[in-house]
Amino acid sequence: MYHRGTRRVLARCLAHAFLAGAWNEAALVRRGRGALDTRPPWLLPVARQVLEAYHRPPLDRPRELAAYIELAIDRLPRPAALPAAPQVRRWFVPEPAMGRMPWPVPGLPSVRDLADFLQLGQGDLAWLADARHLERSVPDERLRNYRYAWLPRGDRPARVIESPKQRLKAAQRRVLHEILDRIPAHTSAHGFTRGRSALTNAAEHVSQRVVVRLDLEDFFASIAARRVYGIFRTAGYPEAVAHVLTALTTNVIPTTTWAALPRPREQPQIVAHHRLGRRLATPHLPQGAPTSPALANLAAFGLDRRLGGLATALGATYTRYADDLTFSGGGLLHARAGEIRALVTTIAGEEGFTVNDRKSALMTRAGRQRVCGIVVNERPNVPRDEYDRLRAILHNAARHGPAAENRAGAADFRAHLLGRIGWVESVNPARGAKLRARFARIAWD
């Protein structure tokens, strides 16, 4: 009926007016008349359509309501002589409210409430949320909210680390502990989940005839902002608050940072590098932010549910540790392994992920079966060769001094060894005890 821009302004104005009071036909029409300089003939039909579509006022969804009103105006019969469009006379300010809250998250109905929750001024909150979209283009690192580094990965594209600076990291940690920790991940997810670990993940696949392992490509970067926004909306946060929370927990890397990354030379790596670049160039979960692991688990809930159902249909077991997908079972899984890989690839694609075919593996009981670096043939155990190497390092460090064994140049070699021993101890306490006894013989300066 009107130009698109005019329809959009009218719809937004009416959405605010409709949400600013009682939710009935007379009240909607009355506030609509108060918002516009004239009463258009379509105001009553639009109000009736809104009441038919929304039995309760969508106080957490003003943008959705505005979009519905715009569509309703556009669908109205077009008169032969189109009257002039009404003008906005007054903007109502509705009181925002939380939506349905399926989990015990804190109620934050407005952006002001979010700023108070994070102990930030609204200007500081807008800066940390990158409201001006400076992160990708600004040349001065001091004006960015992240620091960047990359780690080589052999025959794969480099891993890009996006580390939030102190103030943003503090805000993200508050979001993690006060909001995301209260939203449960799928029971198949063992990574970044309280009470679960690589060991609990591996323990699900002990003494199985066959173990099938697959890997998701660019796990964090694959999760776009729209999916993060959906998580916060599902938790009950109004549109405006969910948008700011999404901006606080996603990022776009600067063009100069991407340009500085080394380019692979072989065709498969070039294609994978290009895919990674496209993902990093749009708002995504940054690898390095404290909120990213929890949000990644929640974003993969649909994937876990579907793959868990697939495993059940095969009489198999499914778990996921971050980007590692593992199935284990008997003869049916073994016989249909190729078909299952193709099906998992399809399901992952439909859920927004890409399976890295080069890292998939099928392991039978005849050979070593490893899940998250843990051998699961008979019981969870550390691979014998890794245990022997660590035992030899401890033995030589006790005989010749630790400095000679620190070939990788670890900054704190003592803590490095204790960490490795602790890992062995968590999987196999008896072996861990033997390694600790050897460690005790080392003379440290």
C-alpha cells in the first residue's frame, strides 16, 4: 500500500503503541490513533489481525510484531485512490519483559538491566558489543576488543585464536557463569561440561567391537551469530537483550589479521582455508572467549539429538567431545560404517557443520581403539608408547637434571611434567603413581 520504508516506520510505531498497555481491540485502536496524526481506515483490521495472531502481548518480541504488522499492512486491499500515508505523531515506549524462561537464568528484560547486571555503563556495554562494527576494519589494535594469534596445524589451515581483552573477558565470564551454566547441554556432550571430561567420553566406548570417529571442521567458527541469538532468545531474553548478548559473545576478525595468516599451497588445504576465511569474516564464536565452549555445546544440541537417535537405531553409542564425534557398537555398526559416515555428514551439514573426512577413522578390536587420546580396547588407558616416553623423560631428568630433557623449551618444565603426570593419573592411577615416584627423584634448582 505504501512505500516499503513508510510501511516499516508505521509498523514499528504501531508495534510500540500496541505493546504499551492493555491487550484488547479497543485499547490497541485507541493507542494506534494516538500514535498517528490521522486514523487510517486499515487500523482496525490490522489490530484484529494482531490479536488473532498473538493471544498475549509479545513484550519480548517488538521487532517480530513490527514485521508482522508491516506484512499485514502490505496485504491490505489497495484502494483505487491511495490516501496519503499517516505520519507518526507520538512514539509510545512499552515496558519490555522476559519471554518464557525454560531454565533458571536471571531476568534481564532491558538493555539497561543487562548493563547493570554486567556492572557496565550503557556506553561501555555498546563499546564491548562493538555497536559501531570497528573490530574488522579499525587499524589501531588499541581500539579492538580482541587480540589475535594463530597456531600452525600441519596439513590443515592454521588455528586462529581470538582472545578477548580484560574488560570483555570479564563480561563474558559473567555471562558464562550466571547464564550459560544454567542451560544444560545434551547428555551426549562431554566436552566443556561440568562433571564430564575426556575420560567420561572415552569410557562410553570401552570394549566395543568397532569404534567410528569423525571430526567437525572449524567447530567454533562454524557457529554463526544467528544461532547464538537463537540460544539467548530460547532462554527467554527479549530481542534487544539477546542481540547485545550475541554481540558480546561473537566476533569478526580484522581483515589485516586474516591477510597475515600463512596460505597453504595444496588444493585441499586451499579450499579448507577459504572456508575458514568465510566463517571468520562473519560474526561467529571466537576460539579463545570463555563463553564459546558453552555456546558451542548448546548450538550443537540438535546435532547431538539427531546423532544420538541414529546411534540408538543401530544399537550403538554416540558421544561428542567438542568437535570429536564418536560412535561405538557391534556388527551392525561395522557392516554399515560407510553408509553411517555419509548419513552423519548429511545430518551435520543440515545442522550447520562440516565433517572433516580426512580425520575420520574406523577402529576395530583387532587394533588400537583410541577416543580423545585414550585407549578403550579393554578399559580406559593411556597409550603405552606415550607412557613409556614420559617415564623415560622422568628417568633421564632424575639422572642428568631436568634442563637437558626440556627439549621443547617449556617455560615451566616442572609444571609441564606435573600436568602430563596428572593426565596419566586421571586415566590410570597405578601408572600415575609410578610416574610421581620417578618425578620425586628429580633435583630441581
